[in-house]
Amino acid sequence: MALANEMEVEAFAQCLTECADAIHERIKAAIKNREIERDQAQSMFQEESLLRQRANGLYIDAANSVVAGLTEPQDALLAAIDNANDRIQQIKEIAGFIDLVTDLAVLAAAVSAAKPAPILAALKEVKEDVDAVNSQHS
Amino acid sequence: MHAKLGVWALLLTLTLTGCANLKEVREYAGESAKFSAYTELTERFRDTYYREQPYLTGEAERLAQVNDIKRKAAYDDLLTIHQRVALYMQTLARLSGEDTFDLSGNLDSLAGGIKEHPDLGIDKQQVDAIADLANVVTRWATASQQQRAVREMIKAGDAPLQTTLQGMKRLVRYYRASHENEKRTVLGFFEVELPYVEDPEHRLLATLARAHLQAKEAEYQAVQPQYEAAAQGIERIAEGHRKLLENIDDLTSQAVRDSIKRFAKDIKAIRKDIQSIEG
């Protein structure tokens, strides 16, 4: 419905523009043949400009109608963008998990070697990784 | 020995298939994003009154003011359309980006992290071997993840994108029609007024007016091709995305990549053209 409306508005604007063009040709011819005085030419030109302003007003209406018709597609585009960003975020989370796995492996090795200092250091790393993974959710 | 060869063959296969090969999609989306961010004509539309005001009087001037308010009110919404398409394309470019789904940095730090602790009795060579294997497998897994994500985005995005691009094309048509009326108002003013100042008494005035008219004619002539170029660029973006959708399961084949590459090149060329007109 919006599209039909835009088309009609555009067609009407086009019509007014052609009218203005015709007036302009008429003024030019009249000036050339010395048929009209300056003030007459000026007032005819004002009429012509008025038609052009009316046409341009209609083009604004048609543009607004396009904008209104794009509300839904714009929302759908945004949904596709958000979805893609979620996918990128998921990969970042996996990256966070790999860091976690690294430090868990070190922790496991430290535990099996039964060395207290590396165990504490590894635990600290693991905690940081877990925090990092969690923070990506917030 | 044979087992080892087999492993290497497997690794090689995984490495090759592990490359998502979305370079052309990325280029197309990147160029489309840059093109959609081009708002010169929308700004020109907004500023119509500023340029035409000196040539208007009476009722036409009053109506022009009303139009000015309406255009300025519409401007933000018009800009949002550019921004939304640009954001969509930027996101598609990022999603198909080389590094977006690349986890090799994390895996390297995995190997490095473990090797930092020789005192724990972990064999360096083993760590390297496991890290290499993890690298290949992950790249293979993430590449297919990436392809799936890109396909999903193109499928979900195509319909709203096509509608939006068609809307943008209509807008360009209205901008152009509006620009025509502005041009004929400004240039028409001189056609009406100049014949009345042709006598020697008004030579200075007529000369100044003619010089000014020359400048205005040059200005309008320079802007004119931009409308055509903008419409062409939007059309190429739409065709490119349609092509992506049509070949959604075949995005990495050479023929599809070649044709997507052409779209990226065209869109870039049109944008460069517009910029050279401006400059």
C-alpha cells in the first residue's frame, strides 16, 4: 500500500514539475518576443517556483513514506547483525576456554609433580581464566 | 612409518579444508559498507533551502521554508538507513574475516604456557605435537563454524537488505528530482532576470550575474552524475548479495569467488568515481 502511495505522490510531483517547466519555457519565449514586462515575468517566475516547491514538498512526503516502509526491514537487518555478533562472541568464549584448558593442564601437571609453588601459581591463572570467560557473558 | 604418513595426509587435508576462503565475501562486504556510508547526496537534500533561498521570493519562499523544516526533520531517519546497511555490511565483513574465527593465537599460548614449566616433567616435543594437532583440528572446526555463521547471516539478511536497498534507490530518485527543481529555480532565475539588464547602464550587474551563473552551472553539472552513480552502486550491492544467496552452499568455489570479486571491484570503482567527481 505504501508503495502505491509513493508512486502516486511521485507521479503527481513529476506532473507539477513538468507544469513548471512549461511555464518557464513560456516566460522565456515571452521575454524573447518582448511580450511581457519585467514585473510580469517576475510574477510568472514566482508561480513557477511555487509549483517547484510544491513538487519538492511531495518528494519529501514520498521519501518519508519510503522511510516508514523500511521500519520492519531495518529491524530484521538489526536482528541479523545481532545474531552475527553473537556468533563472533561465541568464538571469543571458546578462545577463553582454550586459555582455561592451558592453565588447567599446567595445574594438573603441577599437582601430579606435587610442587606447592607451581600449584598456587597455576590456581591463580585458572581463576583469572574463569573470570575472563564469565565476564564475556555479562 | 605408514601410519605416520597417514597422519600427515590427514593433517594436510584438514589444513586445506580448514581454510574458510571467504576473502571475496569479506571484500564485497567491506566495499559495500564503505559505499553505504556515503551520505553526500542525503546531506545535499537536507541543505536544499540554504542553496535556493537567495533566488526565492513571496509565497514560493514561504513554502520553501516549510519544506526546509520537513527535510531537516526527515534527515536523521534517512541517515539511519545508510548506517544500518553500512553496519550490516561491516558485520558481514567481520564475520567472514580472516582472524575473527582464528584461535591459533590461543593455542600457541597453550603450548607456550605448558612448556614454561619444564620442572613439571612435561616433554616439550609432545607438547608441540599436541599443539600442532589441536591447531589443525580447531582451524578445521572453526572454519566450518564460520562458514555456517556467514551463510546464516546472508540468508537472514537478504530479504530485508534487498527491500532496504530498493528503498535507498527510490530515495536517490527523489533526491535527484528535488535537485532538478532546485537547479531549474536557480538557473531559471537568471534566465528571467538577465535579459532585463542587458543595457550598457547595467553592464557591471549583468557581468557579475553572468559570472555567478557560470559558477552555479558548474556546481550543478558536477553533482548531476553522482545521482546516477549512487543508484548504480546500490544496484551492484543488491546484485552482489543476491549472488551470495544464490550460491550460499557454494561460496568457496572459484567461479562464485570470481564473480563476487567483480562485484567488490565494481562497487569500489563507482565509489572512487563519485569521490573524484566531488574532489
